[in-house]
Amino acid sequence: MRTSLIAGNWKMNGSLQSVNELIEGIRAADAVGAELVVCPPAVFLFKVGGMLDGSAVGLGAQNVCNHEAGAYTGEVSAAMLREAGCRYAIVGHSERRSLYGETDQLVAERFAMAVSGGIRPILCLGETLEQREQGVTEQVVAAQLDAVVDHCGIEAFAEAVIAYEPVWAIGTGKVATPEQAQAVHACIRALLEGRDAQVAAGIRILYGGSMNPGNAAELLAQADIDGGLIGGASLKAPDFLAIAQAVD
Ligand code: PEP
């Protein structure tokens, strides 16, 4: 039985004031049937970690360095994330891949460093609109996944999470249909099954891409959709919580 996970990717949004309001709104929620995680900008991690003390809501980072320590200006290590209270880190988000040139190899190295540092990676995979229209979605997602499995080994996925995020659905208001999303999720699980059946059965595969309170229930009802990675809608506590409630 997989516990659903609803993770909020705040991206580069917020201020001290809005972070306070958002966390207070999320903390005020009644228990929901899903695990909740928020991923604030790195500069707010310690603050949000403190505010979440004693709460069931977990903390995640938006990235993690592929090195342990040293001359890597602008990067944050897994050990630092642990000290800030992080349980999770997003790796391979499509914005990192497309805007900052993160390759499959770099994503795999970041994933490895998260795992060895005791942080659960949330590995993002997804195709562009052009790739979907060319009919190569499954090949693209398989290549992104294989790069990490080949580098880290399938055992590194025991505590990991995968997020299927079609690039054309991120921040665009265009959402994959439940059938489109389920097909790719089932494909990802089948690919993992080819490596290790136990890992495939236990891993949570989240959908991400314009998920909101209006479309969440149908997506989350799919057999292989185990939660959501939420961008825009995670910046409003009522919307984020409404998505979490849609798990039930
Ligand atoms: C994301 O950035 O991971 C995401 C899913 O964004 P949005 O929900 O805004 O499409």
C-alpha cells in the first residue's frame, strides 16, 4: 500500500511574510489522508523547518548539489539540507534541465548525492510538447529514468519518489488527461519492474503539471498516480490542502 504524497514546489516565489501566511494556513489543516511536503526556496528552509516543528508536514529542497562540499558556489549540499530539516529534495525538475542546462548525467549525480546524504530524491521526468507530438514520450521518459538507474543502481530507488511532469503541462494551465498521465505512470512502473519488482511496487509516482483543486481527484484516482508535485497551486494554502483532500 503506497501512502499518497502531495508535494508543493514553491519555486522562486515568496517573502518572509507570505511564507509565514502559507505555513500557518497549511499547519491549520485537519489531518489529510496524504503525506504533505513543502519545498520552499533554499533561503527559507531553516525558517520553514522551524515553523513545521512538531507538524506532520515534511520539508523538501528544490535541488541538491552533486558534490559533498567545497568550491561549488551557489550550491547546497545534502548534509546542509539535512541540517535544515529536509527529508526530500527535488532533482531534475524540467526548469533546471531546460533553463540551467542540467543533463541526465548531472541529474543522476545529484540523485546519488541525495541518497547517500539521507535525503529522499523526488526525480522529475517528462517530455516536451514536441516530443509528445512525435510520439516519443515513453522513450524520452525511459532514457531519463535509465540514466539515473544506470548511474545509481536500482537499490537507490528504495526510498525515492518519481514525478512524471509533462513539460507542456507545467505552469501552462494545460493538464494531461487522467488517461494520458496514467499511461506514462504505468510505463514508468513497468520499466522499474524490469529492474526490481519490489521497488516498482513500492515507489510513489507523482503527477505534476497544472494540478489544481478542480482536476486533482480524477488524476489521483488513477491506479499508478500516487500523489502530485504541485507548483502554482501550492502557493495558496486552501488550494494545496484541497488537492491533498482530493486523495481521499
Ligand atoms: C512544477 O513546477 O513542478 C509544477 C507542476 O508546476 P505547476 O503545478 O504550476 O504546473
